[in-house]
Amino acid sequence: MNSNASQTNHHSFILTGIPGMPDKNPWMAFPLGFLYTLTLLGNGTILAVVKVEQSLHEPMYYFLCILALTDVSLSMSTLPSMLSIFWFNAPEIPFDACITQMFFIHGFGVVESGVLVSMAFDRFVAIRDPLRYASILTHGLIGKIGLVVLARAVCVVFPVPFLIKRLPFCRSNVLSHSYCLHQDAMRLACASTRVNSLYGLIVVILTLGLDALIILFSYVLILKTVLGIASRAERLKALNTCLSHICAVLLFYIPLIGATMIHRFGKHLSPVVHMFMANIYLLLPPVLNPIVYSVKTKQIRRRIIQVFRGRKNMS
């Protein structure tokens, strides 16, 4: 059996576009291209506006820039395989390239979760101690928080490529998504994947699960502080500064929970539903986060309008 496994061990994986309908893949090319373009334009605009607008040189907007960079990086992690399937009809991906993509997708997912925790801490400090807000969240501290978030992601995802590389793949080499995920590749192995499953579960609990609890706890403290403010107008103003972050948290966690639930309990559902949810989970937050912050943040909205008006006047 071992010699057979070694003879048939795969050197590449086959990614899946639209399950059961490969001839329809080209129809997805333009919507996906549009979503990637929106991601780059939206997040690029956020970064440019924060850099140019002096009034936005505050901790909240520095964290927003880190979120925008993470969103772009997460999108770019899936772009190569998406292009190869839907634009060039080339679903095959080399084994090492698949593992590399897997590392970056999972890594930037953990980074995004960490950034959302940092932004919750930012809102807590801003509401709890507004007079010392800028002196507490200095540039140095923000930089250190960013490095810790990145280092945590690298540390927890670093073992994943090695855990996958040790497995023999002698069954089907067809993945169920249009990009590489640890849990997807793991299922194709013809050996025990208990270690991989256990490690994946521990990582999810200690990163995404713990982060969600910290964010929830932060908002309990924020709500407690807000309720202690005497003026109703001040209470509403304080809560309003949290709305964009709450939307970003929901945009990240709701598709993630939805994709996980469908993955666990939706075996009877069409593979197209699984494909749709898996793509929504990775593509929706990077597209919608800049829109949410542009709509809800007056300074960003005003600056974008000024830029478009200026161009209109020039033409």
C-alpha cells in the first residue's frame, strides 16, 4: 500500500470553479474582475485619503489603513487561482503553489481578525478616556500592535504547510474551491488527518473564537461607559463612532460563520451553494469595508467628494 501511495502521490491539485458546470466558468470572470477592481479602488482610496487629509491622522484611521492593507492582501492571495480558473480555464495548481496560497489566505484571515480586535480596543479607549486618547494610542504603540497581530498570524499558520506536506495524496486531487484551504486539501489525504484536524480546531478557537469574545467583551465595556454619559446626544455621538467598526466585524464574522455552518451541516446542499459561500467569505469584506467607512465617516466622504468635484471642474 505504501509503494502504491508513493507512486500515485499527486504533484498538483485541480481547483473547482462552478461545480458541475465548468463551461459556465467564463461567465464568472467579469463579476470577479469587477469585485477585485472594487477592492483595489476602494481600499486604495481609503489609504490615499488618510495620507492626504491631516484631520485623519488619528489612531482610528491608522488602524483603518492597516485593515485596508490586510483586505487587499487577502484578496491578492486568492487572485492568481481565480484568474487561472475563470479567465484562462487552467484549474491545475502545483502542490507547492497551493500550499503557499493556503499559508497566505489563512494568515491574512487571522491578521484581519486581529486588526478588528485592535480597532475594538481603539474605540474603547476613545470612549472611555477621550482626553488621553492620542497620548495612549501613540504611533509607536500602534506600530507595535500591528507587528504583534502580524507575528501572531505567522506563528499560528506557520505549521500548516508542514502538516499538509507530510500527508500522502493518492486519492482524488480535485479540491472543492477555487483556491487552496487547509481543511479542503486535508480531506484528500490517504492517511490519518487527526493531527491536522486538531491543530486547525485549536487555531480557530485560539484566534477567531478568542478574538470574537474579546470584541464582544470590549463592546460590553463600551456600552457600559456610554450608558454612564449624562447627555443623550453625547451617548448617540459616542455610539455612532463605533458603527463602522461594528459593520466591519459583522462583514467578517457573518460570512465566516455562514460558510462554516454550510460546510459542517449543509452536505445535502448544492455544491454551487458551497462555492458561493466560500467566495463570499473571502471577497465580500474587502469590497464592502471601504464603502462602509466612506459612507459612515464624514471626513473620508467629504474628501472623496472634493476629489471627484475637482476632477469634474477640471474636465
